[in-house]
Amino acid sequence: MRTLHLFRVIRNRPRLCTAAAVAASGSTACAICSFFEKDADVDALPLIYDFQAIAAHWQLRPWAVHRRRFELTCCFVPFFARSFWTWYFGGLSEPGAQAACAAELRSLLEEGGPTFIKLGQALSSRPDLLPPPALRELQLLCDACPSFEWNLAKEVLLEGLLAEPESVFSGVVATPVSAASLGQVYQWEYKGRQVAVKVQRPDLRRQVSLDLYIIRLLAKRVRWIIHTITNQRTDHVMLIDVWAGGTWSELNYIAEGKNQDEFRDAMDQLMPGRVYVPRVIWEVSSPKVLVTEWVDGPKLAACSPNVVKKLVGVGIECFCLQLLELGIFHSDPHPGNILVRDDQLVLIDFGLVARIEKPDMNRLALATVHLIRGDHIRLFDDIVALGFLPPDSDREAILGVLSHVLDLTVQAGSDMRSRVKNFKTVSDDLNQIFFEFPFQVPPYFALITRALLTLEGIALEAMDGSGGFDIFQASYPYALKHAKDLLLKGDPATSASMAATALALKAL
């Protein structure tokens, strides 16, 4: 019957048959040619992200690159073309159609591999970008990524432990308790206590380096197109390099463990009893195996609205402290990385972190205060100081459009109805701003917004977009406190720019 059905498809759709034949031929040709290329020497790839070294590695293997490009094109282009066509004719208005489309996208992201799974995880916490049925599908990427076989995991464990896992741990079972984009976790015992053993996916450095190489080449072309047809000066290649550097750093579990220790010490001092970071067990950890204290508890996103509302406030305070005082912050807080235990917020997975220089930390505090207070003139100075605009930008022209956008955004808060109502106006104005003016995004800023918007997304979904949580108002007290502290300390990096703000702050 399947053969008969295939024959009917070929007979009734000759163009589809021809396209399939061309695709199969191209894939086969790339596979044959790449077979004769020199195998990828993973040990030759850099430990710290270096695009030139990665590019030099893959430029010696062009057919492997062509094959991967061909795979990604065949994987994603038909889906996006079909989805756009369906949306254009109104076919994605029903929740059932949205869920089916998101389920197909989730499957394709899983097929695309670790790099694309991480993209889906980032989208899974954005209810202002995707409808609820799509969010529920993509959140499965945070909880149930495809696992890999035990024999492959055991090889990685043998390499990292230099011993059989059964001789190091008790209660060793071959089934992982969870699988993530870059590895999977086992719950075993070590010296009588429960531990989480994270094992990296095999051949991961080769896979990720190839995808990052292709994505960066694409970003270079996108940058040229955008700079040619608009006045926007965002450096898309630099943004990709920042993201790629973070992703590449996640492949080294020793670096992740050191990040976790740093955060644990900071949270024990700044937020004891409210935020908890598990302990790293160094004697059995290695670059591809990370062993930490096991924490029992549900994900914050799965808790009741009352618990979410209470602990999201703690999360906002935690990330504001990281951003405004520590200068280092957790940059990958997707829903699967935020747990709850004994009314404490538990943070896990510190592979992706970002650091901010002290002057930028201080300026971000001022920018938040000016944004909430509607002081757009001083906010413009903050935007220039943070590197979003060059100093010679047309202040009057930009403020005319930017003030309207900021008013709509802040007034809407987290009320989804207001956001939807204002979305087209805000989008049109933002398009005008980025088209007409030389905006560029600082490399760390996307990571900051990702962290805070993840927490906002969890709150919005738990409260069904009812407006019970406002990301701007939640962040304001901590930014205001930090700004006041700067006044008291007389910080030389900001005192001149804060002179006009000082009287207003002292009155609060």
C-alpha cells in the first residue's frame, strides 16, 4: 500500500518528484565528496571560542560544510515557506493549527541538533511572541530533549573519570533522568549522597563548531544586506560571536563548574535562604562530566500562580543584583533551569554567563530609572553612553519617535491585551527607528534581556497574561537603590551625568 501511495504521489506531482530526486542527488554527492576529506580533528578546535581557528578548520573540509548547509536547507526552508503560506491565508488562527505547526517546528529543531534546540528553548519563554499552544510545544525542548544511548555516554564517562562509572558511583542506571541540548543528566549516589551527573553529548564540539561556522557566514551576509538598505548599524556578526562564544564556553564543564562556584558564593552572601545554587563535586568532574549536588523540586514554571508571583520577584531581585552589583549574570535561565525547593529559588546550569564592566552596570541602573520615570531626554544620554547610538546622533529626530515607543511599552507593562493592542504601532515605529537611524546593540545586552524576559515569560504564562506582573515595575526598586548608592558614593564614572538626576532621586 505504501508503494502504491508513493507511486500516486510521484505520478500526480512530477515537480515534487523532480525536486526530491535533485535533493537526493545533491545530498549523495556531498556525502561522497566529504567521505574523502580529512576527518575533523576535534582536539585541534580551540578551547575558547575563536572564529578564525574554527573557520580555518572547516575551510579544509568544504564538502562537509556543503553537506551540512544542504541538510539545514532541506530541513527548515520547506517548513517556513509552508508556514508563511498558511499564515498568509489565515490558516494559523486556530489553536489546533498553531500547536500542530509548533510540534513540527520542535521536531525540526531536534533534528537540527544542539544549536537549534537552544534556539527553541529561548523562544519557549516568550508569550508576547508566540501563542500558548506553541509555547507548550517548545517548552518540551527544555524538559525532554532526545537522549543518547548508554554505550555512548559510558565512553564519555570513561574518558572523564578514567574509571568505570560503577566503580565511582553507587546506584548506576543506564537511563538518564533528563536530557538537555548539550548533554544528559543521571541521578546516582556518590559517597552516600544523591548527585546529578551531567554527561556531554558525544562528538559535540565538531557538531557545534560546524553549525556556528555556517551561522556566522550567514550573519555576515545579513549584515551586508541590512547595512546596504538601511541606516541600521547593528553588527550582526559581533552579536553572533558573542552568542557563539557563550555557547562554545558551555562545552567546557570545568568552566561551568567554576561559574557555579562563583554564583554559589555570591548568593550565599547576598540572598541567603532565598536563592540556592547546588555544590560542585570537583573530585569526580572533568571537561565533559560535571557532578553536582542533587536538588529535588519542581520547575518554577510548573508551580501555582501564587508561588510563581512570589518567587519571580525573588528572581528579578537576584538577576538585578547580578546585573547591577556582581557584574556577572546567569545568561541561560530558561524554564528548565529554575527550580523551587523549600520556598527557595534554585538556579542550575551555569554554562552560559556574561560579564559587564562597572561603568555599564552603573549606566544600566540610571537607564532603568529614567525609563520608568519617563525621562526620555536623560535616557537618550544613557543609550548613547551604553553604545546603542553614536555620540553625533540626531537627538531631536530620534527622541520624537523613541518617546512614543517607550510610552506605549511601559504603559502596557505585562498586560498581554495592551501589548497586543499596541504591537503593530510599536513594531511600525521600531522599524522606522532602525531603518532611519544608526542603532546598534551592545554584545551583552541581548543576554541581559533574555534573562529578565525569561522570568517575565514564566510569570505571564502562570498568570494567563492578566497583568499581575510588570517587569518594569519589578526591576525599578533595585535600579533606584543602586542609583542612589552611586550618588552617596560619588562614583566618578557617573557623577557628572547624574547631577541633573540627583535631586529627583533624593526626593524619592
